[in-house]
Amino acid sequence: MRLLLDTHIWLWALLEPERLDPPMARRLSRGDSELWLSPISVWEAHLLAERGRLELDRAAAAWLDDALRRVPLRDAPLTRDVARRSREVGLDHDDPADRFLAATAAVYDLVLLTADDRLRQGTGYRVFGGR
């Protein structure tokens, strides 16, 4: 399965794996799962660290560089198609990061792995566990 990790799922997997529900943890650990990450998630993690909402053991840039080297993830580039699709996905809110993640899943035909109920209820993209 080709999975796009929502920012919190990526961070939980790295920092607090016990927060992942068992089906998500199993899916992440399966050898046949292809894991993807959007640059939006890197940006969000950096913002969270800057705002003190994500506690890291070193500067955010150094931690992110390390995390990205340690865990093999495929890049899901932010493209013009993703930007356009971000306005077409069915979400009941306008959080730009969520819109970009949903659109990325749609454009690259990935399954979004998220625990966010608002994203789980959206339309126009696939979510792990289905709807």
C-alpha cells in the first residue's frame, strides 16, 4: 500500500509510537508499505517546534535532517497540480496544510494515513481504513 503520512502520524512514529493505533502501527511496519511524505509535513513540524508545540532534543533543522535521513520516505512533491487540487478536495475547513495533504494523496494516488477526523471525513482522496 502506498501511504502518505499525515504530519502527526510521521511525528508520532518517530517520537511517540505508542500513540499510533494498532492497525496504523502494523501498516507502517509492514515491508510492503511504501511510505511517502509531503514537504508540507516538514514545514509543519518546523513550525510546531518553533512555536514550542513540538519538543525536540536539538534545533529543529538538525532534528529534521536527521529524521529524514534515518527513515526512508519517498518525496511527494508540492506541484501545480497539487496546488490546484487543494481547492477541489472535499473538506469542511480551509486549513491549508490539510488541503495540501489531501490534494497530494489525490494527485499521487496515495492513501492518507491520518488520525484527524476532519481529514478522515473528507472526499476526493483515499484515507487508511476507508470511509
